[in-house]
Amino acid sequence: MNVRILLGLFLFLISCSVDKQEVKELSADENAMMELSLDTLHVATMYGSSSYFRFRNEIVGYDVELSTHLAARLGKPVRIHLARTRKQMLDWLDEKRVDLIAYDMYETRELKANYRFVAYQPDSYLVLVQLIGVNTVTSIAELRGKTIHVPENSPHLQRLRSLNRELGGFINIVEVSDTVSNDELIDQVLKKKIEYTLAYHNKAVLYKDHNRRMDIRLQVGFPQRNGWVIRKDEHELAKAIEQWENLPETELFRSQLYGKYIIRNPYFAATRLRIPQGAISPFDHLFKKYASEIGWDWRLLAAIAFHESGFDSAQISRRGASGLMQLMPRTAANFGLSRENITNPERNIEAGVQYIKSLNLLFRKVEDSNERLHFILASYNSGPAHVLDAMALAEKHGKNPYIWHGHVEPYLEKKSDPAYYKDEVVKYGRFRAAETLRYVRNTLATFQKFKGEL
């Protein structure tokens, strides 16, 4: 692998964001005039919560970042072409204006016959998107007489037509322009502009995490395969993508992107927040105020909040963690924060800092403050119990219980193995550490990124 590729991979693993110099968003006119450059990977995508959006003046998104990582592996710069519809992306692919569609493209008989699917994502299925209430639809039969908005030329429309035939034609189907994205339709449901739409579960659940009044329980479709799309005759590109997918660094990068866009997606903060020029967040003054209480760089506190909530003070997770610092109600109460005030930005940060202060005291035997930070971050994410177990395991196996890398970290990972979590020194049982280990790495990487910006 040449130096340029290694440098590209390093930068992406550190920043987990797309360099604005490497990604160019083209206008429709530029796209019309564009000739395919053999030394550039041309990628089509669409605006969306998991594909492409702007956050803190950067182009980000799962598909954008992953396709840029692919381009780095191929030793090529990447150029992103932002389409308005799925049909436009397929037209560009047919006309050889782009090499790849990096977007959730769901397999249909027609698409599979005419294109090659690559880089498959986990299967997903269509659900009904609605608000929780007395008239919530709970069965397929109850769709009779309902008005459901879906985009034209979409798998959503195909499935709804099929359901309508099964129900005798009593669903009122409203076909909206395919320039209206699924994200926009979900947003219209949340704003009570329309009553119902369909969405794939993997997208709908992102919204559910930020909108507890949203209901996505009714499954209306079967699991479908989905992935990126290239032309059928692109055998070399297909082979290169397959090789890239099987690389350990690609697996690691995908894992980082999963944490960034699936677990704590910044899209929702991006649509709500107005970040002042030259600031990290709208809450910088609060991070500065309370970080001094624990002797931290305020940008580290901001990095925690970014990975916890994407700076969305209203966020409530599926587990019930709330606010900027994603505090569980019991933890918040322990530090004087009531349920009524748990999403108040200042009170939430203040309580979060008090919790960090308690963790700092708990791990005081880790004398090096930089080393101790790993223990604190892991405990903030998962609770200290499993970290204490990992320290006990490390000590039993001749490792230093006060050093993270190569000592405690691997034993935290081993806590999913019965040979370790059933050990007599383990007090808190089995633990899947992948998310926590990813959280520690990503938070520290974001801290370094924030330090480089301000």
C-alpha cells in the first residue's frame, strides 16, 4: 500500500469525517457537463440522515465517509455527486457519469437484473411511520381507509400497492414527487402535516431515538437485502470492493461509522442546531464553565457530549438516557438533577461533570491522568462495574491493572467469553465491550479533532 493510501486511511480513522477538499458537491449543471475521470472515483448519493448531510460546516454521512474510505484504498480522490432522486442516480450510472451509487438501494427484481449490488448492509424491512395516540394503527387490516404518503418510483410505493390489492383497494395512496425524501416524509409525520408514511426500519429507528411519540411497530414488509450499486459489467471494481470489504481496517472503520451514525447520529442535531461561527457547539460556554471543576480541557467535555447526544439537548435514548450528556435518570438523581430538569443543557452538563468527578475519584489509583482518562470514558459509557472486573482479570493474568492499552482493555473485551466472565474475580458477569471500546477511541479522536480546530 503506498504512502498516499496509508495517509488517507490514517486521516479518516482519526477524524471520522470527510475532508472538504476531497469531496466536491456538484451542481446539476456541472453534473450534466461532467465526463468520467479515470483517476477519480465518482460516487452518487442523496441527502439523508444516514447518507449525506452537513454538520459543523463539514460534509458527513455514513455512505459519504465509507465511499471515501474505499476511494483511499483504491488510491483515488473521490467526487460526490448529489442527486435529487433514485432514478437520477441510476441514470448517471447508466450514462457512466458515476462509478458507484453509495446509498441504501433495496433489491428488487428489476434492479438486480440490470445492476450489480455490492457492499451489502444489514437487511431491513418497511414499517408504518405514525404518531402514538388513540388512533394508532396496530394491524395491517387497520390500514383500510387510511391515507398514506409515499414517494413515486420507490420500493415503498410498490409494497403499498401490493398491500392495497390484498386489502381490496381501500388504502388511499398519495404518491408524492420522488424529489421528496423519506426523511422529509418522516418529518412531516412528526409535524402532523401528514398522518402516515412508510420507511425502512433501519432509518425509522434513528428517528424513533429522537422522537418518543413516534410509532414504528407495525411491520408492513419483509426483510430485504440492500447495498450499493454499480454497473453489471464493472467486474474489476466489484472485485476491488470485495477485497476492500474484507480488510481489517475496513471492518474497524465501519465499526466507527456505526457508532457515529447508527448509535448517535449527528443529523438530528444538525437539523436543529445553529452553531456559531468558530464554535464547536452552541454550548461551548457551558463546557468551559464546568470543565474547570475537574481540571479538564473543555473540548474533551464537548467531545463526550458530541458522542453522547450529537449536541442534541432533547435527545432521549431507547434506554432512557437523557440530555446532552445522556444521563440515566438514577445517575442524574444521584447528582441532584430531577426528571423535570434532566434535558436542561446547563443542569445536564453540571450533573455529568459531577459524575465524571466521582469516576475520577474511583480510579484515583491510576496515577497517570492521561491513562486514567481511558478508564473514566469506558465507565461513563458502560458504568464502572465492568471496568473494575477487567482490572481484576488483568491483575490475575499478570498484567498491570492501571494501564489501559494492552492490559485492561483486552480483558474488558474478553468479558463476553465464559472462560473469563465466569472467573471467580469477576463480580458483574458477561459484557459485550465492542461499543464501549469504540466509544473510548472515538471520543479521544474527536477531542484531538476539536483541539485542532480551536
